[in-house]
Amino acid sequence: MNEDWSQKNKQIQNLLSKEATFDEAVGKLLEFRNELFQQITWIVDGYPERAFYQMPFEGAKGYHSKTLAYSIWHIFRIEDIVAHEMIEGDEQILFREKFQQKTASFIITTGNELKGKEIVDFSEKLNVQELYLYAKAVKDSTDQLLLQLRYKDLKRKFNEDTKQKLIESKCVSEDENAFWLIDYWCGKDVKGLIQMPFSRHWIMHIEAMQRIKNRLCKIARKGVDPVAICGLSCNHCFLGEWCGGCRTEYNTCSFATCSEGRICPNVKCCNEKNIDGCYECREIETCEKGFFAPSNDGANAAKAQSLYIRKYGKKDFLKVQTRLHEKYVFQKVQEILGQDYKEALRILEENGKG
């Protein structure tokens, strides 16, 4: 488990155990849930539709053996069921806001009963954008529930009526891989449910999602030119695990994610000019598009690197990058090259000798 997330979770659970620190625990839990949900947002905003039904770890043991879409569905179906059928005793978000129809889901269960190709087929049919909106609606609803809870509510337990209600809802499959959930949930008090579906369960599945998207990026980048269109080196970028690069569909570079149509201005310009990259453009010295915008603190570094590629080629450029990154971390290299593009070009040339 992610050590930072694990420590935050432990601190929250410790605070949750005492009435004097209960409000602080809820506050920290809400902050932590926001932090974790941001990971889901980045994944939904950053990857192509087909990424959500790929299964790069098929057959493996662990949560990473699923798909991105399944993981989101599973996390928030469980939370929706637990929060509303058990704690609040009202209608689930899935039904209240008609998200089964919106997401095009052919199940209302947690998905525990699905295996292998069934998970892929289910994931492929889901509307990912609506799935994200469902996840957000469930999260927001649970956040409000947490804010309304009082310390005395934590000890509330669940009886046979609750168990029967869950069975009758048909939201948990009768399959042996799923039906155990009902006994598991009903064996906990409200505090126990907060500790698992509302926090630790998130951590385990979001970590699995990170592993899935990292593998998908690695697969996408295999055999692809590692020099970005703007002149940066994908092999040396701190986004290496997150991003497939601008020459693939798995492009999560900052200028792609914040640009119209998710196309970086440098990529769009080079495509329109039918050139391989900015290093082939005659206007590069005066260009202020995308990475070269004066407001971008990496503009000088990017421009210098493109100019170096123009003079010496990609092969030598990658060698220089390796030498620099043996001395400094990525951010430091960009800082050194970011002061002035002419001075940065000189530094690159100096490190490229021999």
C-alpha cells in the first residue's frame, strides 16, 4: 500500500476512535478522499476511451487484474449501497439520478461476480464520462453523510432487517464471490464501514488503477519515438509512468490536458505543417506557442532542446539528456536549462561533447 496514503489513513482512524478528535478525523477524511478522487479525475481526463476496458494484468492475483472502468464502478457501487441502503436508509444515487441508464450499465451489483472477459465486456459498454459523474455524485453524497454524523453514531450496528433489505435490493449478486459482502457489511458498525468502504477500499482500488494505467502507458510507448514533438525527452520526464507521450493516445502532458480537444498547441501546429517536431520549424526561435509561451517556466528549456535536436539530431540529444539526468533530477535539469535558451543550448552542447 502507498506509504503516504497508509499513514494518512492510520492517523484518520486513530482520530476517529476518540470523541475529542472525531470532528478533526472527519475533516481529514474528507481531505483525504478529495486527494484520492483527484487520482480518478486525472485518469478519466487523461486516457483514451479504450484504456478503460483494457486488462493488462489479466489472470493476476490482486485488484490490478481488473479494468479502470470496473474499478471505478466497483468502488462507488459499494459506497452507494453501504451509504444509502444501510446508513442513510434512503434511495441509492444509482437509481435516484438514473445513473444505470446514463452509464449504460447492464448490472446494478458491485461487480464482484464478474470474471475475465465478463469484466472486459462490461467495461467496454460503460459510458466512462457518465460513470465518472456517478462516482462524483456518490462521493459528494457520502461526504455530506460524514459531515452529518456524530461520534455516538459510530457504534450503531445493523440487524437482520438490514441484511434482508440488502438481499431484496438485488444490488449484491448471489454468486459466492459477491454474496459474502452482505454478512461482511452487516457484521460492522458505522465506524467499521467508514474504515473500509469509505477509505481503505478506495486506497486499494485506486492503487490498482495506477498500476493498470502505468502498464498501459508502458505498452503504448513501446517502439514509439521517445522525443516529444516539442523537443522534450519522454524517456527522462517525471511523467514517465503517467504518460504515453504526445505520439500516442495516452498523452497526459500538461499542455495536452489543458488544451482544446486535448491536443497540445505544438502538436497541432506541427501536424498542420506536416513536420515531425518543432525542431524542424524555421520559426522556433520566435515561437510562443504551447511549451514556448513566455508564461511557461519551461519555455527556454524546451526551445533549447529543440534547437539542439535541429543541430545534432535526436540520437545525440538523448545521450545528452542521459548525461544530465545522471547528475540531476528532471526538475533540476529543466531549471538549469530554463534560465535562457541560448545559455541552455550552450550547456547542452557542452555536455554533448565526446
